[in-house]
Amino acid sequence: RLLLKRRVRRGIPNAVRAHAWDLLTDVPSLHPKLPEYSELVARCTPEVFEEIERDVHRTFPEHALFSQVFDAAGDPVESKRGMPDGARLLARLLAAVAGHDAELSYCQGLNYVGGLLLMFHTEERALCLLLALLGRCGLRECYLPGLPGLRAAIEAFDGLVAGSLPKLHAHLEKEMVEPSLYCTRWFMTLFIGCLPFEASLRALDCICFDRDPKVLFRLGLAVLSLHEAKLLRLRGEALMGALRTAPSECADVDALFSRAFALRVKRRALGGGALGRLASAAVRK
């Protein structure tokens, strides 16, 4: 298992990535238990579907799957409701999640996760994997009403920054930069659309392997660590701007992950179940 972990941290090859995600999260055992996909989509309320439609238009606007519609001859066409094919698929996927889990329904951030899965999977398979990420991998608490898992994760992350990057933490406090101002999007999107694309895929590789999103803490710390010298020189709006762009500037994905896993992170229970898995970590020097 140690050799497999090392392989996963270097990135699962694209040729087998989708299949590996399924096996690591035991999707095959989940698929037969779900109702028909069309039935789950139909359970989504019109109000929730309207909210979903507003968000899918802003998801991966530059990716071919979500930006243009083509007919059978390969010519661009305008689809029903003015949505590209990929956006329609994503809207249906998110509607199926809402139909399956009425308490969770829909929350921003899921559109990026679902969109990435559709680049590798059919709708039905993407649904199974997304549900596995929410349940078996401990992400559901992040998207529930009130965002309890997200709030706990941000609080835990702030403690990690204070412990491992004390000068930067003191600087951010002095500038009154709350961690929620810069890491909310990181955690809600699993860094998708924040980090370079390959880094986002490798983060998802680790989440599936660990069945735990603790790699998000490592990556957040690594991003701050790699940019610490620059951030310490900035103040005010310039500091906030640098924090927003820092993940996308991590062009050397190998260096980013090397820094992330050079940190010794120890989980410490802050709660039970999925919330405890997401919001429990402490840096061990």
C-alpha cells in the first residue's frame, strides 16, 4: 500500500484515472443501489434547478465541453435553453445529486467538482463518484446548509497556518485577513479552477486514495509556504490579490506536491464522522 500511495501522490496516469477513482472509492458497490438516473433528476425542484443553471454557465467557460455545442457534422450550433452540451450534462448531474440528497440539495462548489468528473465519466458514473466523494470521502459536511464542515475546516486550517507558518499567520492577522477570505473557494472547489489543472487532478487522486480530503490542508499550506516571502511584503488589497492568485501561480506541480507532503500532518479528532475527517489535523514538527 505504501508503494501505491507514492504512485498516487505522483499522479495517476490519465489513461486509467477514471477507473482508478472508481475502484479507490468503491463506486461499483454504489452504482446498483441507486434509483434510475432520470428519476433522480426529476426529483430536483424547479427552484433548485434554476440555481444550478445559473452556476453551470460560469463553470469551465474555456473548456470545449462546456463552451460550445456541435451538431453531428461537427458544426457549432445553439442548444436548447442556450446551454452547451457539457453544461446540460452538468446541470442534470447536479440535479441528480439534489434529487438523491434533499438535505444537501445544491451548493456552489459542487459545479466545479461535477464538471471535472464529467470530463472523465458518463453522467451516471459521474453521479456515483460524486456521491462517493461526498459520503465515503467525507466531503458532504462542506456543502450542507450552513456549511458546518467548511467552517470547521477553515478554523482547523487557520490553526495549521499558525503552527507551521507563524510569521505569515501574524502578518495576515495584522492585516485583518481572515482565512475564510482566501481559502473558502479552495476547499469548496477542491482547488479545482484554483490550482493548475494537473494539480487539481492529483489532489482528487489523493482524496480518492485516502478517502479523506486532508490533502486540501497540505496543499493550502504548501501554497502559502511557496509564496510566503512575497506575501510578507504585501499589505491591504495587494495582499488579498496575491492570495487569490497564489494557487494558479504554482506552475511546478511536482514542487507543490513535494512541499505539501514534506509537511508532517497528524489528524486529531475535532468531531465525529465526515466532519471529523475533514476538520481534524495538526502539524507535527
